[in-house]
Amino acid sequence: MELEDNIKRALKQVFDPEIPVNIVDLGLIYGIETGSPTEDGVPVTVIMTLTAPNCPIADEVVEDARIAASQVPGVSSATVRLTFEPPWDPSMMSEEALLETGLMGMY
């Protein structure tokens, strides 16, 4: 669980360029899967979505997430699996993100 927490902390450094909130607090991270440990570390897969399927900077956000996860100590490799099920909506945002964006009370 510590490794997953460290990965989430690293992913909090990745921001959606259109909304000034990190991808964790936006609710874009649906899960983190870990593989079998090797002598190099643990392979991980970050399951995430985007705020919109036709996001013009999708490749950039996904690559930034992959790089952030791969730089966590103990991670041997990182991949990102993009999904749109369930579709993202603002109710998935953290309370902090809702406050920051002025959406608190709406979701």
C-alpha cells in the first residue's frame, strides 16, 4: 500500500492543463495495479481517464502520468491504461479540487 500511496503522491504533480488541478484530485485516477516484484522493482499500471474523450492534450497528460509513476522508488516500469468507463464527471473531484475550482456545493 505504501508504494501505491507514493505513486499517488507523484501523480499529484501532474496537472490537467485546462483545469489547474492535479489529476488525482480531479478524480482521473481510477486505480493502480501492481505486478509481481522483480529484482528491479515492481511494474505498475495506472488506470486513468480524462475529463473528455476528445481531449486535445490527452497524449501529454498520459505520458506525464507514466513518467511520474515510473520515477517512484521501487517502481521498475510504469504503463498507463486509459479508460472512459465510467465516464468522468465533476462529482469525482476531491473536496479540495471542488473548492479550488468554485464548484463546491454543486456536486
